[in-house]
Amino acid sequence: MNKISTVKVGLVFAGLIASGTLFAAAPNLKTEVAVNKLELPWDMAFLQDGTMFFTEKCKGLSVHLPSGSTNKLHGIEGSTGYSSSSADLFCDGQAGMMGVAIDPDFQKNRFIYVYSSSKLNNKLTNRVMRLKVNESLNGVSDRTDIVTDIGYKPVATKHPFGGPGAHNGGRIRFSPADGFLYVTTGDNHNGEIPQSPTLIGGKVLRIDRDGKAASDNKPPAGFDPRVYTYGHRNPQGIAFRTSDNRPFTAENGPWHNDEVTALTNGGNAGWDPRPNIGSRKDCPDNYCGYSPNQMGAMDQKQRSAFMPMTDLKTYPKAMKPAWNNNGLSQGMFCNTFLTGKQWKDWDGQMVVGYTGIGIHGTPVGNRLDVLKISANGLSSKAEQVSWPTATGRFRSVVQGPDGNLYVALEDQGVIYRVKPE
């Protein structure tokens, strides 16, 4: 039986509080388990009949059917029980099988896409792969790697959080407006990558189903034509606003400033962690991503004085964030826009999830934010919604075809269904 719990906005539930000051008419929320007994769930994608494809970072791609059964489709190295697997796919640290997206023409071509770490030909990369799902939804075939050169961090480094597999990005989403696939990539803790014209980490790519650049991408001269935006740190969420289909990223900050940003074709997100830029000095491994103080406790005022994720001093024309999480770093990870009258005043607003990281004294995230973003995408206000169950790292938020919100909590190994009332 599904586990049911309810939280009313503005009221205390099990010691947790959801604020209720921003929206006059916000829904009450009922949560229930949609899929459980998972291992590190990372992302979901839906067919219109409610069929849900999902990834588990260290296991692989599966599909949950409307009947309630689950088929394991394609596993990574060491996984068992899958109808097929690829020995080159692996997980390590933050890396593994991550984003999943369904082709808009799925009923015709049966294509599904996944973003995964790979060691094919003894070269560590992140890849976007296209797979063909059979009619019975119990197997895949025809793996085609449409993006093969996304960077991967192979070794530990001297700065904090320096483990292998860090900062991969990994979210993939089709735009409902133009039909192109948007791919978020991370900086791999490499200071050269975000502003590099040829290295495609620290970017948002915009490509067709074969991996080719959208013809109207507008990157600066000399840049890889697949680049839609650049100068990112670790965007792990991308969603399209329902009112105008504009893409917005959700991005992890350093010691401060998780950010939601409205993207502009050819825009620079303003992240440049190279040493000796402006007043910076040398940094461990030539990465000033935690500059200027690589370690040690600090208060919010101290954090806000550090190198911002969007460096408008160095890049005055950079895309300005709509939301910076009140200057805190809490592992902003995933986002989606809600739609439908059942969401009341949340209809058309963005939901953002956090992985619950509390950096050097910052409060732990472990919550969802509902953002009311201005029409121009340059500002927003937020309402916090504390989770009515045990806390965990929010890895994905997706609105299903039934109008409900589906939320993957990594630590719990559960995908929840959130119903507005």
C-alpha cells in the first residue's frame, strides 16, 4: 500500500513548516509513494499514458508501467536483471547514468535518450545516448551515442569536494517549442572549461536527435556550434516556462549563490574559476571555484563577498540570475514548471529542488522552493515548502501527464507522487 501523508501550506506538519506568505491561494499537498526500493534515483520522463522511464545512477534505465510493474531496460557495468547492458557505462561519485528524455515523436520512432558516464575505448567521458525502445516496453536496442565529448573529472583534486566524477551537469530535456534537445554539462572542477570555446563542459547544448547543432544557435565566434549558453558551473536542472517556453537552468553554487537563470541564445552565465582573473591569486589545481578561501567556516556576509557564480564585474553582459537562493549554497539541483488549475496560484510557477547540502554552516536544503519569476526572467520571489516525509536529496522534479508532481529522493530510494488538493 502506498504511504500517504499531507502537508498544508503555512501549517506545521511533523515539525516541518511550509511558508505561506507569497501566494494567496496555494494548494494543500498529499504525497504518496509512486515507486520505491530504488537505488539512487536520478531522473524521470513520462509518456502520455503515465508510463514513466527513470534512471538509477549506479544501476541503469528502467520503465514503470501504468499497471504498476517495472521493467529493467539497460544497465551499467555490474548491474543485473536488465534486458541489456553496456560494460563501458559506470558510476563514480556524482557520475553515472543521469538524465533521461523521451523523443517528442516517440510513438513513431521509439527513441529515448540518456546521459551517462562512459569509459568507452579507455577514455572517460560523459555521453548522450539514443536508444530504441521495443513495442513491449521490456527492452532497448540500437544504441547510438549522439554526443561523445562531454568532459569527465577523472581524479581527485586538492580543493574541497574534489572527488572523481564531480560536476557533470547531466539533465537533458526537449523543448516543447523548438523540438531540440537541451543538454546541461558541468565544469568538472576544471577552471578552463566554462569559458572555453571548444571544451563543451560548463555549457548548455542545443542539438537535434542526431546530436547536430541547432542551426540557429548563436554562440560567440569560434565556439562549438552546439553551444546554446556557456560559462556555467554545474547546471543540473533545466525546464521551460509554460507561458513562453523560455529555458531556465537550476545550478549549484560554490560557497554561495545557487542560481536559477533565464537563458538567452548565445549567452554567458558568467562563471570563470580560472586563477589570476581580476584580483584573484593562485588557487589549488588552478581552480578558483571556492575562492578566495578554500576552507574554513564563514558567515553569509563573508560568503557574499567571494567570487560570485555570475561574475558581472568581469562579464557585465552575462545573463543575470532570477534567483540566487538568498546567497546560500545548498545544492540546487532540479526544476520544473507547474501547470494546471489544480495548482491554484502555483499554476505557471517554477518548482526547484535541493540536494540538501549545507556548506560551512549554511542551513541544509532538503526542501522544494516555489518561485514566482518575473516576466523578464530577471527577478523572483520564493516560497519554501518543507517535505512532509523524512528528508533526502532531491534529484528530479517532473510534472506527470496526470497533472501531479513526481519527486525523486535519492537517499530514500523513492519516487513520490505529490497531489495538489
